[in-house]
Amino acid sequence: MREDAEGKKVLVIQTHGIDTPRRTYSPLFYAMAAASMDMEVLVWFTMDGTSQLKKGAAEKIKLDPESDVTLRTMLERTKEEGVKLYVCQQSMTLFGMTEEDLLDGVEIMGAATIIDLTLGADVVMYF
Amino acid sequence: MREDAEGKKVLVIQTHGIDTPRRTYSPLFYAMAAASMDMEVLVWFTMDGTSQLKKGAAEKIKLDPESDVTLRTMLERTKEEGVKLYVCQQSMTLFGMTEEDLLDGVEIMGAATIIDLTLGADVVMYF
Amino acid sequence: MREDAEGKKVLVIQTHGIDTPRRTYSPLFYAMAAASMDMEVLVWFTMDGTSQLKKGAAEKIKLDPESDVTLRTMLERTKEEGVKLYVCQQSMTLFGMTEEDLLDGVEIMGAATIIDLTLGADVVMYF
């Protein structure tokens, strides 16, 4: 089925953040897997997912204590694979985050945009 | 992309309830955003999501302590936007809720119905 | 709408496990409902969902203390309905599970496979 995957649009929605570390790596892993299959991939952080993108936060999340890899490493690798990262404007407001708090390379978008993006995507994955 | 959105069917599935207040507002917010784009929107409460719909429960959930807005306010606004609210019959049974416990304006449906609804929807959002 | 359902492919993604018992029964219940509608149904266990499939784990999860039904019963019934169970290879590695730990009748698949499966499914449900 791999050939069909090429060029398809994947939208990964991440609603979980640093309070649930075990829910943070895998969505990025799936995003990278899709990118490696030449799909166009976008991760949308909303609700508690926004907490991952606060400067200084992701460095503190590590699933394997014996590894140097942190959630920050995972986020950087995801960007390096060509995956675009977006954050929900309304969730930032709801949870008291400002644009200055945000990691570089993350774009802010409103809720209406995500509705449009889900309509245009070939696959939407919710985590 | 807005024009494409008009008339499309959106199904929002809410599996979280009053034990996780931070997961309760945003799905309703997305539902309202879709409704304001002239989409046909339906929210399906299942699993712990059913707890939001118990009489007297949503009034006690408030994300911003300085605001008068509660989860109950959000649910009422969602209905006012023309969004239909459904609850899963089997989840009500599993978690010991009866029809008398339910807020007004919420319709009870079985699991087979939700399978049908997902097949007929243009977008399904899981929270 | 039932006739339309027949033969359609449903993929249920379960990311929750034995740490959140109340999130374990319903996804299997939906899978069985879809199977009873003559749909082709597959459940993919990833992230903490993998913990359900560890030998000896599901027997200890019971939602109704007065019933003999455990999560293990639910998993067996789901298989009996013809639903196929898959587990994410990378999640097993991440959470320290080996093939020997797995219940019988569960197939191990990689992340790229799940991307392919989501592309080929008529409905994907995320829990």
C-alpha cells in the first residue's frame, strides 16, 4: 500500500502534554513515520498539548532514563523530517500561554483553521 | 477553504468528563466553531463523557475561576448554536446513569448508531 | 443506513491501558458492534494500550464488581466476533514488552503499517 501513501496529507492532533509524558512521544513518532513515507504531515497541538511547546518544558520530559533523548529532541527531529507544527490559539489563551512562551518554529492558528485542515486531510490521527 | 466547509457534517466524540475538567471545554469550542462555519454538527458523549450530562454536574466545572462561565454555560451555548447533543446508551448503563439523570435536550443513542454516524460524517473529531 | 455499513473497514485505535480501566471496555464494545454489522474490524493497541495485552494483566481489570466479566473476557469476546487485534511494535519496545509477554492471537505490526491501515479504512475511531 506504500505507493498510495505518497503525497497524502496527514494531520496529527495532540491534546496531551507534559502532565502525561507517556502520551507525548508516540504521536511524534507516527508523524515521522508518515513523513518518511513521503506524506505531507502536520501536527496540531491543542488543549494540554500546548504545554509541550512552552520554552523550557520539553527538555524535562524523558521516557527512557538511560537515554539522552528528551521530548525536546523528539520535537526537533520531527521538524527536521519536514513536519509542520501548529498550536491552537484558543488553547493558548485558555491555559495562559503567550507567543513569547512558544518554542521557535511553531505557528499559531485558530480553531476554524483546524476544521478546514481536517476537511482537507486524507488521514487525521487523534492522540 | 471556507466555502467547502458549508453543509459538511461534523461529528465530535467526547470521551472525557468531569474528572478531567481541562478536557471538557475545547471539544465544545470546536463544535461551535464548526457550527459558525455553517456545518451540521453533532457531539456524541460516550465513556466518561456521559458524566458531563448528569443534572447538576456541569455547573460545578469552571476553568477560569474569575469568570462566570461554567461547563454548563458551554453546553448551553453549544446547543444555542444549533449543535445536537447525543449520549451513548451503553456508557450510561456501564456507569450507572438513568434517563432521569440527564440534562434536557440530550438524545440517547446506541453504539450501532454511532458507527452509522461516523460512516456518514465528513469529519469525525475524537477528544 | 445499515446496508451501507456492510463490508466497510473499521479501525479502532486504543491508546489507553490498565492504568485507566474505565477507558478499556468501550472501544472493544464499539469494535464488536461494528463486527455485528458485518464490517471488517481491526483493533490497534498502541502507547499505553499495549499494557492490556500483557499476559495476566487483563484478568485483573473489572468494571462491574458484581459481574464475572473482566477485560480479558471482553478481549476474548472481541476475537470471537472476528475482530483482529494488532499491537504496535515501537510501543512495545518503548514500554519494555516482549513478544513472550503478549496474549495469544495478537499480531505485532510497525508504525508504518498503521499509517497504511488508516489510509485504507472507511472509519478510524480513536480512544
